[in-house]
Amino acid sequence: MTQLITPQAHLRSEDINVWFGERHVLSDVNLTFPENQVTALIGPSGCGKSTFIRTLNRMHELIPGAGLSGAVLLDGQDIYGDGVNPVDVRIKIGMVFQKPNPFPTMSIKENILSGLKLSGRKVTNADELVETSLRRASIWNEVKDRLNEPAISLSGGQQQRLCIARSLAMEPQVLLMDEPCSALDPGSTRRIEETIEEISESMTIVIVTHNMQQAQRVSQQTAFFLAEDGNPGTVVEFGATEDVFNRPIDPRTNDYVNGHFG
Amino acid sequence: MPVETKPAPQRRRLTVKPTLLGDRIFFGITTGTAYFSIVLVVLVLIFLMIRAWPAFQHEGIGFITGSKWDDSVQPMIMQIFPMLYGSILLAILGVILAVPMAIALAYLIEFLAPKPIARVVTLLVDLLAALPSVVIGLWGLFVFSPVAEGWAKLLNHYLGWLPLFANTSGNFSRSPFIAGWIVAVMIVPIITSVTREIFSQMDRDLINAAKALGGSMASTFTKVILPTASGGIVGGTLLGLGRALGETVAIFFVLNLSFDINWADLTEARGGSIASMILGKLGNASDYERSGLMAAGVVLFITTLLINFLAGYIVNRAQPWRK
């Protein structure tokens, strides 16, 4: 396994191991996520990449029976450290899910402001925040005249961009995306990729994807996860995206990125 | 040249009814049973109406708006407004007390408790639903009433300046306050079970989204879970309300029925309940009085039916995203 040498590690996982009950599902994951870069996590289903991304904002611990060892450092501080409130971690490290999940009882505008209300923070200049967030997720022009309509009146692709905007409204330092385009059509996928490119200028992004082309289009570095024959998942190869796809070191990486298995 | 018109397309016959013998028998039995339940409800209503007619005819609209029941005159006067009002008051009281309990229980079972504990709690709540009304009535009379009287006195002592808790007679037993608690105990299971069902069907991704946005346990509950589940909870509540209106024996044990209407003095020993009144008077009623009791039954029947329709309507309307 190769380690990428990076100037500034914004987010770092150190020897992350994960268990569900007695089952060891992830072993010794050491990854470094540099500031304002996009990192793609790829690998076949069941290799633990979605599990791993959930350890990065402490969503993992909401699953009953979940266990963890190791550390996740944000700007050098362990997010699992003593006295660290998981709620504060999730405010700094936002998340977008596989299936668009806007709150069905809320309007488009209320969805954008929902994070602030949920975390009990004061909403000042709400209109401005709504507009900036929607603009950054490049959905403003489509919804600006219907901000008070229910969020579920939007199409699937629009709902997903709304969910991105909802996360951006919290001004997170890191955005985690768990297969954000897997339920979307190619047009919506392309627009979300453009959004990723734009917002990565100001935040660190980690994206899980099953789409090889997507990984190559949006990311600067890629980690390949694999779980072999009942062993826990682990990182087989980690490096610059171009290297992982064009000059992979491990033969298993080569097989996977060329579609020979998975 | 004559214009040739294309003949209208001929529709084919499509098979919509079952063709196999076994399917036909099954179809016949299920539709028959379904219609029979409707017929039964209509027949009950017709029977009640026929028996109740003399009272309705004689009392007119006064039967439900008046407040006098007097068998010392001929023909006797039968007006049930205090009972109708009392039934509704008890149902509302019961719902106000039961809904927070039921939501808390459902939340505990679905989201907080480890599986074995959740299973035990579910079992206990379902067991509560299976207790016969008369058992709850006896418990209410001998065990609960003395305790609840203490609560009523406490409320009166500290909040007596509120009209709700004023008590001029000094008698705190057999009051709507106590009966309301008994109703609550009896409808908690149904509301809990509906709410639990709604919670369990909730998209876990919504809860995860709320948590990922920095939601705490409390804010996730009040801002996401509760609003999303509200339609179902209202439906369950109205089902409970329907049941509360018909509650008979248990209330008979713990409430002093009075035609001197009690608007909102919850701790006074006067109250009303149509079902309990029917139970109390049926034993030694004359033929004419009996028709009055049947008429009271019709009123209760229709009130309950209206509430059930309302429940269905609200549940459908309150969750547009389910369509």
C-alpha cells in the first residue's frame, strides 16, 4: 500500500478498525484527506467503504452493536476524544446520503434552515443563507420562485442537490458523500459532479462511489477498499487518482478498475 | 368516391372476474363476508332507530339539547345533553392524558430500549388492552380512586383559582377527573400501538439526516420524527377517542352520573357518560324509558361513527407525501 505524502492533512484516519457485534468489518484504515481536495473511496459492495465514511462524522456509532478503535483527526484533534460532543463533530463534518432525503414535512426553505434549527443555533439573515446555499448547490434558479413549496415536490436530482445545499448551509469544513448519485439519472449526476468541483474549492470532500468514471472525473486522490474471503475490509491502494487508475501498483486494483471483478 | 371511414376499434372482453372454481369460491366468501359486516352495521342502526323512535318523536331535538331526565311525570321527560357532553368531555380528558404517555411509550419501544426490553414493554401494553373493562373498573374504584382523589385535592389546593380545578362541594370522589384517568388507561394501548407502527415505518434515513445535520436526540424528535408521524398519531388518537366514547362499565364504577350539567369543574363529583347511563338505567326501565335509552345509543353510535370517519379523513390528508 502506498501512502500519499500531502502538505496539509485536514482530516486523517489512524488505524481505524470497525466491528459490528463480534464481526470485524474494517481493518487498519489509515487515510489522509488534504484540505480542499476530493477523495474517492471505491471498491466492491460489502468492502466497508460506506462503513468507513460513517466513522468520519460519528454516524457509525448510531448503529446498535457498533465498535471502533483508532482515531479520526480533524485539524489534529481526535473527533472521538474525551469530551468531544458527536453533535459538534457532525456540524463540522456534513454528510449527504445515497438516497435523497429531504424532510417531507418541510418546505424547500425550511429544509435549508433545518440544520440550524436542529442544532439549536440562531438563524440570522435566513433569506441570504438560503440563497447562498442553494446557489452553491447550483439549484437556486430552479427553485427560487417556489421556496415555500414542499421539498418533496422536487425531482429526485433536485432533491439531492437540495440535500447538498442543506448540508452547505451549516458551513461544514468537510463534506462526506455516500454514493450521492447512485439513485440519479446521468443529467442530474453531471450537475452534482459540477457542484462537487465548485464546492471543493472551499472544503474537503470524501465521496464513496461505484462509478469508476465518476471517481476519475471528480477526485484528486482515490482509495481502493477490498474485503477478501471473509476477512475484514481494508485499503489495498491509496494514491493520486490518476496513478490508481492508470498505473496501479497492486494487481487487484488493476483488476477492479478495469472491470474484471466487483 | 365515397369516403371510407375506418370502423371504430372493437374492444376485446377482458377477464376481470376469477375463472377457476377455487378462485370463485374464495372470491364469493371474501366479498360475502365484507358486505355482511356493512349490512350488520346498518341492521344494528335500523334496529336501534325503530326501538328509539317513540323517544325521538316525543322529545324532538330536545332529546340531545335538553338537560332533564324526570320519570315522576307522565309521559316522562328524557333529555341527554349532560350525558352526551360528559361522554365527550371524558373522551377529551382521556386523550389529553393518554397521548403523551402513548407517544413516550412508542418512542421508548422503537428508538430507545434494547430489543428484549422493547419486547417486554410491548407485551405489557398489549396486555393492558386485553384486561376486561370490569377489572379496570374495580381497580379504578378500589385502588385508583383514593389515589386520584389525592391528586385532585392537590390540584384544587394549588390551582383552585382556575375554574377547571375549582371545587365548591368539597367532594372529590367519582369526578370526571378520575374517570378521565380511567379512560386514559384504557386507550393508551391502541394509541401506543398505532404510534409505534408509524414510528417503525419511518424512513431511518430521515432520522440519520437529522443527526448528520447536528440534531440532538430531543431536536430530532420534535422537529423531524414527530411532524413526520403526526398524521398517523392523530389517526391513532381518534381511534382511541372512538373507543373512549363507548367506554361503559369501567366508568360506571368511578363516575357519579348527574343531569345537573358539569361544564368543566373536573374535580366535582358530577359527570356524564351516555354508555354508563344506559348501563345504569336499563335494568329497571319502563318500555318508554327503554326507547329513550335506545335513542341515547343511536346518538352515541352516530357520534362514534363521525369520529371514525374524521380519523380516516385526517390520516389521509395529513400525509400527502405517502401517496
